[in-house]
Amino acid sequence: MTTDTAITIETVETAVCQFYGVNARELHLTRRKLRQELSFCRFLVYYLCVKMKIATKTEIGAFYGKDHTHVLYGQHLIQSRIDTIPAVELNVKTIERNIIPTKYTQLTNSGI
């Protein structure tokens, strides 16, 4: 998706939304009963942003109108799913490659 520009929360959000076919605006909804797939996508954005060191938990939370503890909860939920559901791990890796394809290719080719 991007090679020379800085990776932002919006970049990650776009990649996750494209992968799962959801509207990015919906991830910013504050309804109490956000559809489960939208919550999962938002939590995945949290997870990837923290993993890729794009922003702090406080900054990520503020982007969505949440606090850092919500980001922490989402991060742990996604990690739990990655640990128990192989398809989730595969999807996360695919999204990461879509965000930073050049870096991934260089790491893979160097044997890392």
C-alpha cells in the first residue's frame, strides 16, 4: 500500500477496512452495540498500530474517541485470537504485508 510515505493510523485503518470490506467511518461510531465485525476491525487497527509502533495507545485511543485502556483491551483480544485461531494470524500477516510490502519483501528475502 505504501512504500515511501509515513505509515499512520489512517493507513492501517484503510488496510484493515479494505481487507474486511467495511467502511472506515463506521469504525468511529460510538454506539454501545457496535456490530461485532466492526469492533474486531477497530481492535485490529489498535493491535497493528501498537505492534508497528505507529502511535502510542493514548494517541490511538484519541483517534477513535476512546482511552488507552480500550486500546489495551483490544490489543489483548486480538492477540488471544491470533494465538487460538490460525486464520486470524494469517489475515493479520496479510494486512501487514499490504501496509508495508517493500519492507516485508526485504525481510523475507534476507532470511529473517
